[in-house]
Amino acid sequence: MTLKQLEYFLEIAKMGSVTRAAQSLNVSQPPVSLQLKLLEEELGSPLFIRDKRHLEITPAGTLLRERAQAILALLEETSRDIQLISQERHMIIRIATIGSINSQILPEKIAHFCSAYPYVNFQVVEGRTESVLSALRENEADIGFVREPFNVTTFHVVPIRNPLLPPGEADHFVALAKPYFFEGNDSDTIPLEDLQGKPLVTHRRYREMLITACRKHGFTPHIICENDGIQSSLSWAQAGIGIAIAPYTSAVINTDSSLVIRHLEDLNFSPRVCLIWSQNKKLFSEINAFINLF
């Protein structure tokens, strides 16, 4: 017994004719007649008494009509309830991220994702790379956005391209400061040795890299401030205290038009941003779909 057979049977009972039932169902008559014949054979009882002009329903047919109507009504109710459950479904994707990604990339990606997954909400925590890594290790976040370098051994890693970079161009370090720190240099770039003797401000994660690069050029940099966030570097640069050394995609968060950005030569490390998640964490399909946007 199939749902199609029950639908055909109910229409025949309603119309009192296989021909009129087929017309109402917008199908040809032979399939309707065949399904009625198969249904009667399966049940082992005639459902209609036939004459040349009309079909009269039998007691067995009357019972089946009542049950079939109840079955189809329950099926329709079940389908409606499942749709309601789906519409009311709710889940949260927890994201830990560095600030530059939260301001430059996430909003557009989340807006695109929500059009396909309207029941998904987001919990976003912004911090340093170290705090993002900690959140993932403590299962306080599902996915994270960090900037290299970091220990990749326990994570799945997907490098992502910042839309602020031209296609094919890698992120690079820049010097960001008031114009008087760059007097005599009208170029878009600045040699590393031009930083000698000048007060520098940078994230502590880049301290050793900067010192190593400067020493290769014959001097030790004057690092006036190490900090834990790019916004601190920008603030010190805005105050005219020194030259901020930062990745380009972080430095462009700056909205102070009085600051000048110079591409820093001879600092060849590319500080890529990566999307990561723990190797031992099983992700929901929605989280995988979000990852696939990058």
C-alpha cells in the first residue's frame, strides 16, 4: 500500500468514477485503474461495486476511506511540524579572532553565510593570536583566525587572503608614523637601515624578528614600546611617539590621515592570516560550510 494508491483511491471515492478521478488528478486513466486494482488485490477485498456508470463504495472501501483520510491528514501535519522545527532551529558558531579580521573580512562573510543559514547565530571574541589559540585549546571557540607565526601541530590550517591585498600579493610589514619621521624619503618604501636610531613601536610577537633583521643590517633597533595589540601601536604612532611596525593588513585599520605608511624593505617574513580549528574537534556541517567560504 502506497500513498499514491491512497490518494488515487480517495479521489475515486470522491468522484464516483475512475475516469473523473483521473481527470481531477490530471493523469491518464490506466495508471489510476491499475493502482486501484493493485490495492484491492493487496487487501484481498473489493473496494467498489462497479456498474457501467458509477462506482459504489463497499463497506471495506468505507473503512479504508476513513483510515486513508486520517493517514494523509497525519502526514500533512507531520510535514508541517517538521518545517516549523526546521525554521526554529538554532545554533551558534563561536569564533575567536584577531582584530583585523573582525573588522575587514568577517562581516561580509557572515552576511553571505546568514542568507543561506538564517538559523545560525555567531559569538565572536576578539583578541591576540595567543588568546585565540588558548580559546581553541580550551574549547571556548569552534574556529579561530590568527596571524603567523604560531604552533600549527594541533590545528587544521587554512591560509586566507585579505581582500585589501591585490591578487597574488602577500602581506608585508610597514612602517607607520607621522610624516616628520620620514623626512627626506618621498618613496612608498623605506629601507630597514633608515630606522636606525628612531623610536619603534611593535607587537611583542615581532620583536625578535625585527631585532634579527636590523642586526643583519648592522644596527640594533631602538624599540621604545612592545605591546600586545595592533591598536596600541597605532595609538602610539598617532600620538607622534614613534614609528609603528606592523603587517600592512593590520596597519590599514588606521583612519588617521595624518599618518604615513611606508612598505618596509628587507623584512621578508610574510605575516599570513590563517583560519584554524582543532584537529581533534568534530565540526557541525554548518561550521564546515562557513569554513568553505574562505
